Amino acid sequence: MTETPAGQRQDRATEKPRARILVVDDEQSMREFLEIFLRREGYAVATAADVDTAVAHLEADEIDLVITDMQMPEKTGLDLILAARDVSPETIAIVVTAFGTTDSAIAAMKEGAYDYLTKPFKVDELSIVIEKALEKKLLSNENQRLRQELRSQSRDRNILGSSRVMQEVFDLIAQVAETKTNVLVSGESGTGKELVARAIHEQSDRANEPFVAINCGAIPENLLESELFGHVKGAFTGAVQNKQGLFEAATGGTLFLDEIGELSQPLQVKLLRALQEKSIRRVGDTVDRKIDVRIVSATNRRLEEEVAEGRFREDVYYRLNVIQLQLPPLREREEDIPLLAQHFIRRYSDELGKDVEGMNAEAYDLLAAYGFPGNVRELENLIERAVALARGPVIGPELLPPTVTRPAAVPSVSPRVTSEGVDLETLVADYERSLLEEALVQSKGVKKQAARLLGISFRSFRYRLEKLGIEDSRRDD
């Protein structure tokens, strides 16, 4: 025999690690028989005559497999399986039952037992069942390791930053992920709020359950209630069948409510009820359905101001904002720009089949001097464009858009009143026009985003475009 790094001995012939098996039976002869047989098969074996002793073994040692008799004095094999589920959930159980009492064995399987054998059983049959059970455990362990590795790679791939402010964000993500409380992620558009929500989910104990995201500002209000809570057949015109809502779809996992500030007051009331009662009611239904969902919401608005002005319910705000995580804009983490840019260069070089290796110093200087109103999302789009246009291994200033290389000049607002006077209306209109056009350039023609950049409503933005005669052929969203 040889020792493995984990301390388990291996059989030289098979080079397989010895699994640890616990035999639980009140009959000494059965314990001794199984111990001899299993040791000859190459397993490490411990025995117990009752459930309490067996549970003590599970608490003190790593047991891969339990073989337990069902009928024992005081406590049964089912009691052991229920206890093992708490103290050693990764341990697999095989139950042994007397002929004619298979009902209790089936009950044990419903509680998590892998399989059962009926006395008297053949040792070859037991050997096969043990081998299959351990193969299942090995596969489960490997799947869990791969999921953890993929989650780690996902975090490394999506959220980057070596700046102090981002390290504080990473630390807070790790802390809040361990809790079950609701989280509000705030920050400007393009700062990566959904990526943070996913990271919180992936580092939590809900990681293997669904992560469901919805943008509350992208769905018409008359449809949003059905999307969130579902509906029953006939609830409204077009409801031809029952539909599960996103709260139900996310049960056991995380529901990400992006742009939560866009939620109407009536829907805020329904959301509050779901948060308080931990249940929802489908549109047109009379039955409440229990849910187990963690809520992570996000906004680029100042919700506390929305509350103060009566546009967002205070009770909903405090339910969502148990823990707040503020994402810094890219202009406040300038030292992260080279790291992010190189990351996106590698990504889009692979995706587009290019051989772009990096960016020259002049191009980096231009990026560092740029304000990035669209934050990380704008940087990513900018790099994708540069890689797509690149003909060599290095990105230079010529591949950057004019907004970066030649920022639009903003007219001076210094008063220049002469003896002849000034045309104030024209001066103000010219200044307003330049800001509107610059916002459209920064938002790549998306008018809703341009309105957000200027801190005005979409309706006000469109009115100003029409008033100043600015071409209105761009996209609304």
C-alpha cells in the first residue's frame, strides 16, 4: 500500500484511493462479516452497533459510504439517514432490510438513500451496489469541483480591477454573498451592475440554483406584472395558458431586478407583498404560491431622492436596500483602464479571429484622458471596434473613435456682454444644442441613454431635439 497526498492509502495494483465505509448493525455477527468482506475488497472500514455511535463516527471522520440495517433497537436506519443529511451530507447511504419490509427501505430512499438490499443478499450484489454508489459520489465531487472552477473563471473573466475602490467592491461582494439578505447595487449605466449581481449569486450557497434577470425598464408596464408573477389561463386577452413568472422560475436561487427605479407604484406594492409574505399570486389567480428567492436589484438613479420626492415607495426601498453596494464609475478608477482594455483586446481577438496583442502608449494616454460617460460598457464597445478594424498587432489612436481622439468642444459660457449687447437666446440655444449632440454621440444615438447622461427625462430630451431642429432619426432605446 502507498499513501496519497490526502492521507488515504492506495492499492498498488489498482491505484484507487481507499473509500471509507461505515457499517451500522446491531448484530455483531453481521458487522464482523461485512467488515472482513469489505477489508478484503480494499476499503477502510469502521463499525457501529447503534445510530448514536454511527452519528458520532460521521461527525468525527470523513465517511464516504454508510451501510446500515433498517431495523435496530431505539433508532432505525431511517433516523441515521436523516441525521447524516445534517452532519455529513456528502456521505452516501445503502440500507439493508429484512425480506417483506421494503416499504421502509423505499422511505429511506425518498430521504436520500442511494439503494437498498434485502436480506439475505449475495456479497457480489453488495459489491456491485457499493461500486456504483462510490462512482456516483466521485462524479458528484468532480462536478462540484468543475462548477467551482467555472464560477471562479467567470468572476475573473467578467469583473476586473486592481484599484483600491474595486478591491473594496470585491471584498463587499464576498461578504454579502454569504448572507441571505437583499442587496441593492447602484451605479451609473455601464458600470457592471449585472456582473456584480451574478458574482454575488455565484459565490453564495444558491450558486447551483437559477439566476434570473429582468430589466424593469425594458418591458411595458402592462406586461411586466405577468413577467414577474405569472398568470393563469384567461386572466387577460392573450393569456391562452398558465404561465410561470420569474419569481417562481428563480425559486431557490436569485432574482435580479435591473433598473428597479423604473417600477411603477402599483407594481411596487405587489413587489412589497412578495418581499414581506415570501409568496406571490399569479395574475388572475386566487392561490398564493410560496417562493424562496433572494433579491438583488440595481439602479442608476438616486433612489433615496426618488423616495423623498414620492416617486418610489419608502417601504419597498428599505426592503430592497438591506445592503447597498455602490459601483464606482470608470473615471474614478483610471488605473483599471489598461487592465480592462487588455482583457477586452484578448477577448475580441479570439472572437473575431484577429492577432491583436495590445495598444500603444499614445492610445492608452487618450483612453486615460477620456471621461467614459458609458463606463466599462463603452470601453468594451470601443475595444471591440478597434480590434475589428485593426490590420496589425497593435491598436493605435487611428483606431479609436473621434469622441476619444477629438472630444467635442463645449462653447464657453463666460458672459461676453459688449456695448452692442448679446443675443442671450441664441447663446443658450447653441450651448444646449452642443450638449444634446455630444450626449447623442456618447450614447451612440440611443436617446434614452443620452437623456440619462444629461439628467433629464426622455420626454424632455425629445422636446429639446424638436425645439432645436436636431435630426431625430436615432433610436429611442
